[in-house]
Amino acid sequence: MLNALLALLVLYTINQIHLPADLGIPGVNVANLLFAGVLALVLLRGDAAPRPPSRLGGPLRAYFLLMALGALIGIATRPTDLMSDLTYLKTIIFYPLYYFLFYYAVDDLRSARRLVLAILAVAVVAGLEAWSEARAYGLGGYSETHRASGPFGPDYRTANRAGVFYAMLLPMFVAFFLFARHKLSWRMLGAVGALVLVGGILVTYSRQSYFIGLLAILLLVWRRGIGTTLLAGLVFAIALPFLPQGAFERVEETQQETATGEERYDESTESRWELWQGAFAMWGENPAGVGLNRFKQEIGNYSGYSGKDAHNFYVLTLAEAGPQGVIALLWLVFSMWRLARWAARHADDAESRALTYGFSVALVGMALGNVYGSPFSEGSVMCAIWALCAIIERYTQLRMQQAWHARQALQEAPPHFDPARRAG
């Protein structure tokens, strides 16, 4: 039952735009209520085995503390709507708590495997929704308003968010296909899921997601071997002419030529550069940060884009929470990567290699996905990553415990008695 509720929590969080969310209580929604219910079950469970200290516990607590400090700076120096500020802070803190919930909920390897498969199944459903939107729009030339966003927003304006989600989860499927050699069902899931998410990435027309997805596949096939890399390159060359024409148009519009022959970048790219310059100017005047939930309010004073997001979570954190905030964020991201590498070092069979290699590359995608956008605090995008951090950590711990008990059993076993040898 607990595993089913954890899977339901992820399913709801990713698809909450399609489901009832508002409870009529300021700052509280259905996801919070579901989380509280699952947490109660975990706390009331009496037979839970003790856990080693969690690898992300310290970095997360430091991150929470410095985000709270950023909120206090904003409230003290630029007071506006207190409830809005507290809700903003709650959103930043709430979804990373999924890591702790899953960490203390997973007790055995079977649960870990089932939860990974459940999360990936939810990702496939989200990818199919993007396909459905693309069919409704038509797969002709590129149009800004015909970008699929799946369950991550009401229209094309959230397509980049959807693309980042698909690109982050794509490596898990590719790794299943490449490394789960003796698990045919996992390899089939990997192949189908990879095709679905590649299609989802294409129809979001998100250029950063194109780059992240291609990089993820390249890293994994290179890990598999030079032969696989060459074969993947051949498959890509064959498939390239069959990709939607709109995808090529989207990439080509990045750099344009004006009527006077001058080359320039498209407005989306140039606006980001101006926003980032404005963010650095904002931080220059406010070395400790302007305060959480203040970037959109202040950016109009430093750029021509009033009310806009920074489109880079690292830059946004620097501007709002200061260098102390961005250091905490970078420590957290580095700790996630270190967790993945620790798990990969202890992978000693096809299943564990598939899980840990895919997860390692998924975290590369997560880090890159916040360079050209800022979905780090978006629960629908990040909840699967926080859950996977905990599941992969517990999976590795449980396998290490299993191996230790096996070694102890061998050491304590009595010597083998051979009657024939004794008779001789």
C-alpha cells in the first residue's frame, strides 16, 4: 500500500494541472495533503529498519536554511504580500522533501525496483500526452503556439519545462536498453520509453532539450563502447531525414540574418542574455540578494523585461538569495552528482549498472536544464528526480547490505565434509 501511495504522489504531482489542486486554504494544496498522508504512514510504521545518514540530508538542510534567509531579506527590505512570500518559500522547500519521504519509505529491493518502474511509467504517460498535443496541432512547420507542453502547463509557454522533464528522464530508458542485458522486459521498456520521450522532446521544440537529450544518449552509448557509439551514429544519420521539419526550423531560427545582412540571434536567446545581465546588475546593487520572490518585481529596473523570470535558476538564485544561496544550491547539485557516482561505483551487475548509469546522466540533464530555464523549484518537473535520488541511494545501500550478509554467511559456514577424501 505504501508503494502504491508513493507512486500516486508522483503521478499526482506531475499531472496536477489536470486534477483538483486547490483546497481553499492559502498555501496548501492536494499534493501537500497527499504528502502528509504518506508521511504519516511512514512514521507510524513500526518495523522500519534503521537507515545510514542520508547523503543529501546536510546539503538540503543548508539549502533550506539559506533560502529561508533569502525570504527574510525580501520581507525585511521589500515588504509586499507576506502570504505570497511564504508560499514561494514553501514551494522551494516542499518538493525536495520528497527525497526524505522516499528515503525513509523504501525498505527492500523489490520496493525500490517497483517505484523506479512506476516513476518511469508516469514519464511515458506524460510523453504520450505531448504526442497527443502534437497530433492535434499537426506536424508541419514550426509555430511558437503549437509547441507541446504535456502535463506541465496549459499552453505552449511551458513547453521548455516539458522538454527538460523528458530530456532528464530519457537517460533512464536509454540505460535500460543498453545495459540491462539479461532483463528482456526492462530492455523493451527502455526501447519503448526512449522512443516516446524522444518524440516528446521533439514536439516541445525546446532547443535546450534537444541538446540535453542528444548529450545524454551520447554519454550512455559512449559508456557502452565504441561499437555501440558508431552504430548509434549510423541510426541517427538514417533517422535524421524523418524528423519533423519544425524541429529543423526551430534550431535554424536561433541565428538569423537581418535585411541589412547582419547576423543576430533570435529574440528568445537575446532576451535571456539581457535578463542575465540585469540579474548581475541587480546582485551588484544588492550583494546579499534582493530577497526571494523579488526578481520579477525588480528586473524591470535593470532590463527591458519587466515581470520576467531569469530563465536560469543559478542566476535567479544569485540575484534573489545572494552568493550564499547559490553556493548552497551548487553544493546540493554537486552532492546529487556525488550520490550518483557513489551508486555507479558499487554497481556490479546489469540491473544496477542500468539504474545507476541512467540516473547519473539524468542528473547531468537536470543541471543543464536549469541553465537555460529555471524549473528547479517546479514540483511537476523535479519530483521524479528527488524521488529517484532517494530510491537509488536506498537501492545501493540495500545491495551493499545484501552482499555483506552473503560474505558473512560464507565465513560462518562450516567446512565442507568430503567422505571420499576422508576415507582415502
